[in-house]
Amino acid sequence: DAAREWWRTAVIYQVYPRSFADADGDGIGDIPGITSKLDHFVDLGVDAIWLSPFYRSPQADAGYDVADYREVDPLFGTNDDFEALLAGAHERGLKVIADLVPNHTSDEHAWFQAALAAGPGSPERARYLFREGQGEHGELPPNNWKSIFGGPAWTRVSERAAAATDGITDGQWYLHMFDTRQPDLDWNHPEVRSEFEDILRFWLDRGVDGFRIDVAHGMVKAPGLPDWDGEVAMVEGSSEAPGPEDSHEAADDGSTGAGNSGPMFDQEGVHDIYRAWHKVLAPYEGDRALVAEAWVEPLSRLARYVRSDEMHQAFNFSYLTTAWDAAALRGVVTASLEASDAVGAPTTWVLSNHDVVRHASRMGLTGAAVRPNGIGKTDPQPDAELGLRRARAATLQMLGLPGSAYVYQGEELGLPEHTDLDDDLRQDPAWWRSGYTEAGRDGCRVPLPWVADAPGYGFGPTGKTWLPQPDTYKECAADVQRTTEGSTYSMYKAALATRRAKDLGLGSLGWVEDFAGSASVLAFVNNDVLVLTNFGESPIALPAGAQVLITSGPLTTVGEQTAVPQDTTVWVQA
Ligand code: TEU
């Protein structure tokens, strides 16, 4: 039954391995640490876990710079450890999704090292995007593209030599849309294509249930690599109610400004790759799945990545970047469902991940547009109480929607962003490559608190943590959250159980118009659950006798009736 393919309705939990749980005591999370916590996922009630990259890597971009796609980094364990994790997950009925990074390799990948050594014009260089520079002596980059982390997207081999140990000094330049240590592959090269199909099979053979495809919209570049004057940046978002001029108000097509255009993104050629990958997965039993990480807008354009012979899902970042506003959210939900229905794919919902400010803090920012690349010391600080209240309301809304949803580790604990990291502890290359204008993404990557009264909040056996945890983590620790009535964790757990019992993932959404005559309410029915969010100041009375299934926060009363206060979502038996 195609409608029952697991990924259509799955709630997928993102594990960021270096910060999830540490088994060996070095202060960095690892695969045995994840295996030791598998019951956390079962207790919470998710269907699958997605692991950010654990492959051998110099960690110049926290593992999104892969040196060997078939080997677990010793930092995280061994391939046997991974197989044990997979077996433990499968025993518990959990699916496991790996993260594949095909746009670029690490500069320590054997192919890139060979390309440097072999020199200009060699077949080894043809797997990457090496070009001659412009100017009389080739001293200017081949085009004007900027790296997403800041600075030029080109590095000259001769300039690299000073910093690197390879000692190669010719004058060619290579393209890197991210860090200088993440050279972009040339996806027109047949060896690149066949190598990645082999890598997919390598992990599929071991039992991996699917892949999250990093920068899925960026792998193919426009022929000739033409100049481009537009912006390339990590996505912009806003937590503010949109004004008429605000580009983040969802347009009818769901656009919120989350998209990317330009000759390095969303080129027609990427779809051939995904059609080929679809065929690689098809013969494997168990409905293996591909999910596109593609910051593409409008949603109708994103939907092209999940046509029936391409990927199975794509992250819907438009929902994440939509302002906290009833009309804007209704617009983006409608557009998301329309776009995915048109291609027969499930839509997905995402509020947080390892690249954006945690939604418990992002939603507590008022007054300034939210930059996803972290909150710096001089930035306006979030209102923690407001942020958590809205984050819980947003999550309860998200989990009531049909389709598949993603949860980022720690959000089930109500974890805030760490907004006060010392500059010299920050490790994200986006921090220094941006010329220190972006705070970097470290604040959402801090090691998880498991035990309130243990050193390092029980992250590992020694109390060491690769980034310091703020004091506010104490009340977020898993042991406290699990046993506290009304905690964020209890809300997630109740919502996931009810979502499953009532089959909301496969449900269909009907808007309830004009609930209580208020324009500040967003209300819809999915199967037999009414999901209602109140964005306005006045509490919204529920009909007499309404049976509240779950609430994101304390309810109030209006006269005799139970009422929903501002920034609160309830699920009511319809
Ligand atoms: O992020 C991809 C990413 O940053 C882009 O999709 C970007 O927002 C867009 O293309 C440009 O506007 C992924 C990982 O999630 C991130 O952690 C890595 O740093 C990055 O790829 C490089 O691998």
C-alpha cells in the first residue's frame, strides 16, 4: 500500500552526533552514545532518526566535509559501531537515515588530493571545478560567486599552498560554495555520478533506510559558470508579524524568502541525478527514501524534487521561515499541501535544525529579523519565556498537520539557543568566514543535557563537553523533563502518541473559518482533531463541553468556558 510507505507520515528525529551523547568520555558525542540512548526515541515516540554526517572528516565543517564516504570517523566510532546502532534501532522499529554530502568533498578526500598533485588539465582535476583565473596573470577568480559562508567562492591553488601542507603551487582556482576546505564536485563527470551511486549502495546494503541529501539544489551549476550579482546566504527568516512590505509574509505560492536562485542553484540538471538515485533505491526492500535538503522557492519549484521518479521528500523550509502570524502560516500551509499534492509526495514540516537558531529562542526574538546563522553577543537577545511559549505552540501546530515532520535533537526538551558562547570557543566556519558578521551556528549545536545533577548534565561519563552548556540547561535535562508534568517533553510525547493513534500524518486538513470571529486564530481539523492556535491577545473560548486532548501551555477561562490564551495551541476532540 503506497499510502503506507513509512516516510509519508514519519516523524523523523535529527541526531547531531557530536552533541547527542558521549560514550567514550572525550566530550564529543559518538555512535555508541547514540546507541545507548535508543530508548529515548522509543519513549518519545518518533518513527525514525536521521544522523548528521559521521564519516571520516577533518571536521572543517563539523563533518559536512567528508574525506571518506564509506568509513565512520574515529571521533565517532567504527563501522561496526554504526552497524550495532542500526541493528538496535531496527530491533526497536526505528528507521535510520544517513546524511549524504554530494555537492562537495573535504579537501582531504583522496580525489581532491590527487587533483592537486596531478595539476592543471589532468583527469583528476576534471572531477572538481578547477578553472583558470581572469586577469593578465589569472590573478582574479574565474567568476564573481561568493561562498555561502562569506568571501569568494574560489581559492587559488597557489594561495592554498601557503596554508596547506600539500605544497602544490599552480595558478588554477577551484570552486567551493562553502568553506575553502569543501571543494565542489563537477556533477557532469560520469565518475562522480557512478561513485555516489556506489556509496548509496554501500550504505543501503548495510541496511540504512534512507538518505538526507545535503545541498540537493546546488550540485549542478549553470554551464559556463556565469557571473551572478545576487545574494547567496544562509536563509533569512523573520519572527515578526509581517507588515505589508515584509518579504517574509508567505505569498500565495508559499514564498517567504527562503529560496535561492542564481546559476549555482536549482538547475534543471540536478533532476537527472535524482532520477538515477531513485532507481538505485528502488530494488531494496523496505521503502528506502531520499529527502532533499533544498532551500528552493516557490514551493511548486521545490515540489519538482519529489516527483514520483525522484526523491521521496524535501524539507519544507518555507514553514520554518514564516512569521508567527495566523494569515501567513495559513498561506504557507495551504501552499505546501497544494504543491505536494500536485506531485503525490507528502509535505514535510521543520522548525529547527543544526543550521538555524533553535525555535525556542528564535520565536522569542522581537524587533529584529532573525538571522539563521546564530545570535551574537551584540544582537538583541531573545525573550526566553515568550520563545518557549511560542515554540511549544508552533510545535503542537506542526505535529497536527498531515505529512511528515522533523524534530531536531533537544527541541523536545525545550532547549534554547546558547547565545553567550565565548568567541574563541566557536567552531563553525560560518563565524570567521563571514568576517565575524555572523555569530555562527554553534549555539544550536551545544551538547544535550541528560541528567540535571551530573557534571556536563550527563552528556558523557567525564562531564566534558566540546562546547559549554548554559545554566538554563538544568531545567531542560531529560531526566527532569521526563518526570515533570506539563513539561515540553510531555507535550511532545503526548502529541506524538495522539498523532499516531489518530493517524494525523495521513489525514487531510480542513480549515475552520472564522473561529470565534477572530482573525488571530488559526484553526483546522485533521481527521477528528481540531488544532487551534491563538495568536491574539484575547483568550479564545472553546465551545462548552470541548474535550481538550493536549495543550501547549496553561489554559484560562472566559466566563464559564475553557479558553485558549495568546500564543497557545490546543488539540480538541472534533
Ligand atoms: O547546509 C546547506 C546550506 O547551508 C544551504 O542549503 C544554504 O542555506 C543555501 O544553499 C544557500 O543559501 C548544509 C548543512 O546543513 C550545513 O550544516 C553545511 O554547513 C552545508 O550544507 C555544507 O555542507
